[in-house]
Amino acid sequence: MAHVGVIGGGIIGLCSAYYLHKAGHKVTLFEQAHIANGCSFGNAGMIVPSHIVPLAQPGMIAKGLRWMLKSTSPFYVKPRLDAELLLWGWLFYKHSTPEHVERSIPVLRDLSFLSKRLYQALATRDGFSFGWQERGLFMLYKTVAAEHEMAEEAEIANRAGVEAQLLNGKQVQELEPHVRVTVQGAVYYPGDAHLNPNELMLALVDYLRQEGVTILENHPVTGFGTSGARITTVHARGSFEIDEVVIAGGAWSPGIAQQLGLSLPLQGGKGYSFMLPGAVNDIQIPAIMLEARATATPIGGNLRFAGTLEVAGTDMSVNMNRVRGIAESINQYYPDIRVDMPVADSVWRGLRPCSPDGLPYIGRTKRYDNVVLATGHGMMGVSLGPATGKLVSELIDNSPQSMELTAFNPDRFA
């Protein structure tokens, strides 16, 4: 049995702690703030095996440059002279190729399928109630041009073994009987699911504490003790002797890695969400509104709307122009749902840890014998959390891996 220090109390850190504990290890989890403040709580709650194309893809840079000219657009890079941002941008550009997409599809698919199976098992456990629903996902679109793009995506998905159905507007309405939907059509992914991320996070925290896992909130990691190629202690308001370290610090992972002399290209992609209460009889199937790049998810009798990707380092301020872009886009798809502009205090914001090639970092680093990285999942953290936690546990156990991890090598840009 090893004593594992898990750094980060988001969904990746909690899932890593869960599977490490199940494997018989002693776990201490370090979270720099209060766990409920983390990115995973305000997530859209979508479990999306349909998302097999990485963010780094052909055409994304041109699209992003157009969006940057509009203050309410769904994508924005905060201009700043920053060497890490410049490196990230160069690597993103370098990986926005058809070849990279083709290589990424099977590994993202396998990671997502593994995660969904683990969620299905978790949902049957006593005491784990987190609103698990398997109703699929709509990718809604308004234009004929988008229909051509979505038809190609559906074909790619079906070829990869992910079921995708191309629907016209009438067929969408038949599947969504309680609210009017005004669209050209949609791709429907029946294998997708959704959950309540707030309940999921609290269920994991409660379970881990009941099982004796040490969770140290407001314990930012300030350094490490080393002996040769091994980490011996974690410094976080005290010194803690450990046998293995898991870096799962989300958007703050590069700073943690830097304390170990590791370079980890990663940028925080800020997203926003807000709740519309009492909308249980409205949207039944979670949706991504394609042109707006916004999402709608029924969660616990309410609707959660989310969106934007604002690459702004670790800046946690709320840009209300981006929030307005989400709020104003909803009625283009659901004209009968009244959505008022939320007040700033009610808007959740969080930083998604975005790698430059759109693939997470999961694996050991060559520099140290006992360090595992588990970060860089972008907007897919909740979706890929259980699979990542399971793989982390297998790495530390030196047991057979549930899947090949070469594509997720954390040293791939070193």
C-alpha cells in the first residue's frame, strides 16, 4: 500500500482519490481553496462519448479569429505578452491538422467509453445519487451550412463506432415535446448522458471522508521535498511524507509542475454558467447550440446554461459581455423559454485546463519515478473523470492499463 498525495480537489483529483482508495492505497488530497469553489461544480454536466474530435482541428484558428472581434462571442483569447501563451498558441496551430484529428479520435473515443461504463457502475452504488440520466445529446444548428458540417461530423462519429443520427427540425421537435425548438436540424447522439455535477462532487467528497481519506482544503502546495528522482514530501501548510504524487490541479497544474522543474503547456479556458430555476417541463434532452457554442442541460428540476471559452490565464473575473452572449443566444433555439440576463453574483465561472493539442495529460513523467500527471481535459473534465481516476490508480499499482496511454504522455511537448 502506498501513501498517495493527490494535488487538486476537482473531479479529476476526486476520481483519482476514489479509485486509489478502492485499490487499497492511503490517500491525502490537497486542495488550494474550498472544494465547492472548483471548476467541476458549475460544469454543464454532460457525459459525451460523442466528443471525439479534439479542440485542435482544421479551421478552428480562423473561426476563433473571427469570434475574437465580437465582445459577446463564444471564444476569446485575452491579448497579453506571455511566453507560455505564445508557446501554447504555436502548439495549437501545429496540431490543428487532419492527421492529428485522425490520430486523436480512437483514443478520445476509448477514454469516453471507459468513463461512461464507470459512471454507470457508480450510479448503482448505494449512497451515490447524482442525477444520472441517459437521454442522449442534441447538437442543434440553425443553418444549411451548419447542416453540411454536422453531417460530416455524424459520418465521422458513426465510422468510429459512436452512434449519430442526423435529424431535421420536425424530428427534433418530436423528441422534445414540451418546448418549442426552432432549428434547421440536429445531430442526435443517443449514447450520451448527463448528471448533476454538484451532487456528484458532494457524493464523492462525502464517500471519501467516510472512508477515511484525508481531504485538506485551503492547503495550497508550496513546494516538494525530493531525494534523487523521487518526491519524498509535499509542502502545504506543513510537510507530508508521501510515496506517490498525482498532479491534478486543473488550470493551476503548470504552476505546480514548475515547482518540480517540469514544463506543462496548458492554458485556463474560462467558462460561465447560470441556472434557470423551475424549468422541469421544458428541455428534456441536453443540447449544444452549435452556432452559439452554448449548452442547455436539465439539472434537478432546473436548467443550466453554459458556454464560452475565454483563454485568460488564471483570471477568475466575470466578463458579463460573454455571459450576455450565452443569454441572448438561447431564444434563437428555444423561443418560448424566458431567459433574463443574470446578475453577476449569480454567474458561476471556472477554468477548464486546456492542452494545446486537445488531449489530456495522463501518465508518469520521465523526470521523477513517483509522479503521475492527470490534467488538461479542457471542457471534458467531468465527462472523463472516472476513466482518468481509474487509469491513475492502475499506473500507481503497476497493474494492466484499461487502455493505451501513449497519446496522453505528459512529456510529449518536452
